[in-house]
Amino acid sequence: MSINSELSAEELESVKESFFNILALFLKKKSVESKYVGCLMKWSAQLHLSQEDLHHIEDNFDELEFKSPDTKLDKLEAIYHLVHMIYLDNIVEDIELEVATIYAKKLGFSAMVVSELFKSIATAPFDGKNTSDVRNEITEFLALYNDDPGDQL
């Protein structure tokens, strides 16, 4: 299944931005476990990165920098698009969940957010919901979660 046919241009751009951010996050570590490299390679293949994208990575390998989205909603959207991409092939590997959780934590969310997003996306077709319905639910979830300043996302 091609991710390009499943996501809008805006969503695909958000997924790519999240991918490059995750790539930068892991490349700044002294060493990267092979399981993470394999996951990143799988995602790059799913994204059908262009030659321009690959040249950007190659040319800026040492300068790739993790950049956190500005708002909580932007951060949640980045995680949502990543989780959506992971689920597109209907195969969710433990390592993908682990990487998504590491990214979510780096953005200030708890691991529960990744789990909730997967549940929302996985059950949406059975609940008769489309992508915009799920996004609206997630926005409402974030608003409810933000009502308690003691909670950390």
C-alpha cells in the first residue's frame, strides 16, 4: 500500500517532517541500535523519499537537528500522522510503537498518547469514522487532557 495514495499532500508533508525529526533525534545519539535503523529504513521506504529528500539527508547529515513543533496541537498532529503512517500497512511492529513512543516522549507526551492514537485509528473503520472524525476526536482529547494542568501529555 502506498502511503502517497492514503494521505493528503499536507498529511504526507507532516509525516515526512516527523520522519526527518525522528531521524535527527536518533542520529544525535552516540550509537543507534540496529533495530531503530531498520525501523527508520522501513519508514523511509514507505514514504517513497525522493532523490531530493535523500540528497538533503546526505548533504546535511551532520547538521540534521531535532526541532519540536511549536504548539501542543502541532506536536499531537505530528504524532498522529506518524501513527497513521505506521498503521497504513496494517502491520504494527513493536519496534514501530517503541520509536513512536520515544518520539512522543521527546515532544512531551506520555506513552499513553501513542496507545490512544493507535486505538482511535485502528477502530475508526469499524466505528464508521473517517480520518477527519478521528482528528476531531484527538483534538477534543487534547483539549480535555489540557484541562488538568497537573497532567502531562
